[in-house]
Amino acid sequence: MQMEAATAFLLEVKLCLSRGEGTLQFVEREVNLRTLAATGATVFDVRIMIQHLRLEQYCQGPLSDDKGRDMQWWVFGASLSGRAMYLKIALHKGRVVCLSCHPAARPLAFPLRTVTSQEG
């Protein structure tokens, strides 16, 4: 169930962003802006990072909005300018909302990653 829901969410996100300008709402929280400044990245770079998310980068979700908004949040671990990032996104009114894009405060868990081992 978790894998199917995360797959469907990522597909919706990618379809939404493929529609072009105005489909990403980057929330300009201080921590997000500091991260952009520290990495030299732009909101466009964040958009590209989101477009390239893979199922293996899924951490949590869907999570209810803690302010009671009609949104469900999804957490992913991604890389921005070579740095590991905590990414919290949602779909809302035809847009991808990026609430968090900053270094993770603690190690992230990736429950959908498969561990492969090579013998020999």
C-alpha cells in the first residue's frame, strides 16, 4: 500500500510540474532561504530536484497537515548541490507546494529502498 501510494503521488507531482511555470509554490521560510543561499541553488534547482525524485527517496507520507489545511504532506530525502536534503512536499490546487527544503536535522529512513547484495 505504501509503495503504491508513494508511486501515485510521485506521478502526480511530475505531471503537475510538467505543465510549466507557476506549478511549484516554494514556501519562503527562513530555513529554506538559508539553504538556497548556502548551496547557491535556486528555486528552479529545487523544481528540478523534485522532478527527479524516485521512489527509493521516499521517507514518510502521506502526513496530515498540522495546521488543519486540506493537504497531505510527503517527505523525501534528496540531494541539492551535492548536499543531502529533507524535502517536504504536497499537492494542492493544481500546484506542488514545497514546505521544507533544508539539510535533515537527523538521519532519514528510506523504507522503500531495497537492499541488494552481490555474492561472490
